[in-house]
Amino acid sequence: MPATSPQVADVQAVYARLRELGVTFTQGPNKGRVASTTIFDDTCGNLIQSVTQPRSTLS
């Protein structure tokens, strides 16, 4: 279970940029019905999940 789950504008762009920087992902970009997500390790054993939701679901 991710320790935190920040919302980002574009999961795919965040994934590409962090991979360039050497970040290790436990889950690559995954497009779900409600949101797109990706999960990476913060090097301290915590999992971080980046989330992008379609504009229509943001309030």
C-alpha cells in the first residue's frame, strides 16, 4: 500500500521523467477506469503512487 498518493497532471510524463532520473518503479503507468496511476519506491522502503484523474472527476 502506497505511503502517499500525490495527484499529478500527467502520470505518463512523471513516469518518463523519473525513469530518466533512475527512479525504480514497482508499477509502470496503469490506466484504470477512474484514474491513471504509477507506483515507485522512494529508496527508504516507502511506496509512492502518482495519480492522474480525468478533469471531469476533479472537484
